[in-house]
Amino acid sequence: MMSSSYVPLKSLRFLFIEDLSYCRQLPGGLCQLPYLEFIKINRAPAIKRVGPEFMQSYHQHSPRPSQMVVAFPRLHKMELIGMVEWEEWEWEEQVQAFPVLRLLMLKQCKLKCLPPGLASQARALNKIIIHNVQGLISIENFPSLVELDLDGNLDLERITNLPRLQRLTIEDCQKLKMLDGVPALERLILADEDMKTLPEYMGGINPRHLELYCSLALLTSIAAGQSDPEWDKFNHVKHVKAYASEGDNRKKWYVLYTADPYNLETNVSRSFMSRATSAAW
């Protein structure tokens, strides 16, 4: 794959690679394919590190920076899935690559941090999907990001400085304590069926829409409206839809809230709320 004289791949647009059982690094030379638009790598359990060789043209000697060819010049979508031992992605801030990348998906790995080059160079990146990534503590400083989808990232603690972020989904990220620097946030989906209180960061953000999937105990507190301590965490949100499950019905119990004009609807009865409050005490 590194030599087009043996394998003429220069017109390749879509590349899917699966089950790299013994491969210890991603193939070199991919960055030199001028028309490559989409890469999907699925199940590469032996890879622990993605280094400079992934953008090899930037690590070859060049007399003048102007002669360097941008790596992955037309790639707009990349999915890296099932690289279960992957811990390190080396991409320095000044290394230019992925200028038109719009979607990045990372699933099932151990990546400890997102590389500096991703935030500084992938300036068209507007959607990131991160599911079941162990060890990742923070997501921050992505100026172009519009949509962020997170699920099962058990070590994630903070999300900061995403000035254009409009849509955010957070599911089963129990350690997340800081959500800050998201002034454009329009829609927040927050899902954790064991959640018993709303996170403190809710008071510092102002999405127009909140969709919440939580425990029945928390939903009961929300249903109590202004008489409950949880009220101050969400009453400034213009539209709230909150749900608790029963069996296979994820939306069995609900609270629907509108700030202006004020309206609060629920199918959680007052007697149920009273029993729940008594049990809590």
C-alpha cells in the first residue's frame, strides 16, 4: 500500500479494513492517496499506538515547508472501531492533515487523550462520536465542533471550550463533572438510568432543549417542580422532556416542561411522589 508502482490505488475513494488480528500499526502510505474520502478500520486488537507514520509524508525530509503535501487532503469521514488496545495517538499541533475531515468516530479503545493536531488542524471537523473509550479524561478546544455524541466513556471528567457546539449526547458517562464553554448549545441529551440527581454543571449551561433519561426517583423529584431542590438545575431550560423506564418501555414515566409560558405535565401521580419522598427520608 506504500508504493503506487506496485498497487495503483491513487484513485481510491473508500477504504474498509477489517480484522487486522496481528497488525501492530496502521498501514503507511494511506495519507498519500489523493482522492481518499472515507476510511473505516474495524477490529485491530494488536495496535497500541498510532504514530507519525500514519501521516508519513510529513515526516520525510523536505527542503521547504511549502513543498509539503497535506496528509489526507480529501478525507471527510474516518471510523476507527475495535482497536481495543489502542492507547496513544501521536499528532503534533503543527503537522497539517485532514483539512476537510467532517466526521470522526472512535469506538472501543483505550485512547488516553485526543491529539493536539486533531483540534488545531482538522478545522472542518463538525461531528465526533466517541463510544466505550477507556482512559479518556477530557474533550476540549475544538473550535469547529457542532455535534458530539458520547456513550460509555467511564473515565471522562470534563468537556470544555467547544464554542460552536449545538448538539450534545451524553450517555453513561458517570464521572463527568465539568461541562463548560458551550455557549451555542441547543440540544442536550443526557442518559443514565441510574442517575439519582441532576449533575451540578446543569446550572451553568443553557441549552434550549433538554432530553433526559434517568431513574424513576429523579424523575419523581423533577415532577415535584418548584418544591424540589432539583428545580434550580433545569428550570431555566426552555423545553425539557424527562423520562424513566419500566421494563422495555424507556419512556413509561415522563415529565414535560416548558419555561415560557410555564407548563409542567407528568404521569407521575402526586400519591406516587409522596411515597417516593417518604422513602427517601
